[in-house]
Amino acid sequence: MNILLVAATEIEIKPFLGFYAISQTSSGEISINQSIKISTLVTGPGLLNTVFHLTQYIALNNVDLIINAGIAGAFDLEVQKGTIFRVYRDTIADMGVEYANGSFQDVFEMGLMQSNEFPYRDAWLYPIDWKPMDHIPSASAVTVNRVSGSQSSILQLREKYQPDIESMEGAGVFYTCNMMKIPSLQIRAISNHIEPRNKANWDIPLAIKALNDYLIEFIRSM
């Protein structure tokens, strides 16, 4: 089985890479056992980087499962930092038009795309499932080009999409994988709450540790 681990930045999966460094081949592939091989791809942040580099990789390599791993922000202020989620659906939440009164319509509401036009379902991207993942909480996510940092934009996203978490890449992975008919997982660790921007409240090291601890155990269990 050929697995591709995709991250926006190397720092998000650095502990995982360090843990498996002894198992890496000269090409950077990680050999878990005779049947499982893992390659890694650091795309750079954002949708454009993610879609381009992931598509390029898939075109040149045989991949059976893609795991997108990274940190994210949580809309629920009660969610503890370091909590791990599996994203069960995602969508691009800032692709559309903003009106003078501050309201927003996405491309589906504008009629530029149909809500059930492949690879969307009811305007959401649902991944091609690999297998049940009931051992961790699931989350509905939104992907944005601009991280939410004002109360008005946060409230608008809450009301429109009722999301659990936010990232800058997740929908790009689901879109690409669905188009290429490859099963995918999106695993996110919470580093911060979605609130008026204050990086002093973030805990990126905790989220990265939790994410990589989970990834290591998950791969061990395969």
C-alpha cells in the first residue's frame, strides 16, 4: 500500500519524520513493513500550493491513500487545544462575492456552480472513505484563503456553514483526491480558537505534538 502524507509545512510533521528517519530510503520513502510504504509531500500553505503540488505528485506516482495532516483552529471555544479531529467534510468558504452590506454569497448560491456538481455533494466535499475512523471525533471544516481574525467574519462563517474547524488547505486535498478518485483522510490538531486574532492564545507546539503522536500510533496500527 502506497500512502502519501501531505502537509502544508514541514514543521507540522517534523516529529513524525524524525521518528521514522531510520526507516527512510534514499528517496525519502518510509518503509513501515513489506506492504506499507509512506512518502511525504510538503506543499506550502494555501489552496493553490496544495492543489498544484498534490496533482503533480499524483500524476507521477501510484498512490493508494492520501493523508492530509496539519493544525487548525476550532470555532467552539470549549474545544481543548491539542484535540485531534478527522474531517468528514470540507468546503471553500470564501469563494464567491461580498456585497456592499457585508453579506456573502458563495459560487453555488450565485449559480456559477451546481451544489451537486462532481466532486461536490450539497456544496460540500466529502472524501472517498478509506475505512471507518470512529476512534477520533469527526469535524465539519471550512477552508479559507484568509484566516478568520475579526468578529464579523467569524460570525458570518458560523452562521453560513456552522463549521467545527478552519484550515487553509483541507478542501484542496479533498477536491484533488476526489477528482483523481483516491481515498483520503484529513487529520487536524487544534492549535487555537477562531476568535479575534491573538496569537498569544495559540499553542502550536502542543498541537504539533498531539498531531504527530497520533500519526505515529495510527501508522503503527495499520
